[in-house]
Amino acid sequence: MSKSEQKSSQISLDLCHPQIHANTNLLPQDGTVNYYGKIFDEITANYYLERLLATIAWQHDQAIIFGKTITTKRKVAWYGDQAFEYTYSNTQKYALAWTAELLELKAIIEQKTGESFNSCLLNLYHTGAEGMAWHSDGETDLKKNGAIASLSFGAERKFSFKHKQSKEKVEIFLAHGSLLVMKDVTQTYWLHRLAPTKKVFTARVNLTFRTIVE
């Protein structure tokens, strides 16, 4: 293990099942992340998971890496107030019109957070074998330093942050029906990922409500 890896592991913070107030900032510096915990009871969370699996226009995601088009096992969907054009991983996507359930969830999230959003990127991870590599949501289409509200349904998965300079880590397990919000300069200074795991065999749906600027 290198010196940098040793440093990272020594200061890693593991928040497995935190009893954390929504106003608590999980990041030690350079950004703000608030975890609201479960904002839906089990029955309601199960209802929304079933509706999202059945009604969202899921498609396999694609990314262009070194000139080659890569198709992921993970599925995605993109919705918004209008047919926003959104570019990431060198691919372009256009937002679909909101579904009834997405509008319901958007209203709930906006009431909880005091923020407003005009779009939502959804990810469907069929099992723990599917994840997301280290990245920041820093696309030019997004409102700079705007809030991103991450709503999770289904399998509980570990979500990790890593500071771009210090390599300090913060890790939290996102529960079924839970809400996490990233804002301020978080995307400038921190990477985040959903690590694959062999311990999860059921699906997870993640919704990230965002603000697109034209």
C-alpha cells in the first residue's frame, strides 16, 4: 500500500447507519452533504419502487471512452420540465416529460429541502454487481454549485465520497426511501461513487433531482 493509500484509509469515515440530523454536514471541508435518512415509510417506499420500475422508460446507458461506445448493464432515464439536452460521458440525452410519480416525488423533495429542481436523472442498478465509478457531477449544463437531491429506493448500498486533493473519504449506506443532498462546492472538491458489491442481489433505483441551466 502506498503512502497516499495509507493516509486515505486512516482518515476514512464510515457512517453505516447514522442517526444524523438533516442539517449536519457529513463533509469535513469544501462542500455540504446532508443526509435526511428515510423520508418514506416502508409501504410508501415499496410503492414508489414498484411504480418506478414499471413506468420509467429505462434504457441501457452509453458512454464514449477513448473513441469507443460502451454500453452499461446499468439502465438510466432522464426527465425534466422540458426536453433539456444533457451531455455527460461524451453522450447527449434529452429529457422526457415528467411522469405522475416523478412530479409527486419532486414536490416532496422540494418541500423537504427548500430547493427547486427542473430535471431528474434516474439510475437502475439490477444487483450489487452494477455500480458507478468515481466522478463529480460537474457538467456545464448543471447550475454551478446548485443542489443535487439523491433519492434512493430498493437495496441499501454504500455511497462514498473522496476529496480530490487530500483523498479523505466519507462513506454512508443509503437506505430504502432515503434522501441525501449534495450542494455548494461539493462537486468542485469531491468525487463520489457507488462501489460494486457481491453482497447485494436485489435492485436499487436512484433519482438525482437537478437544475439544468440553458
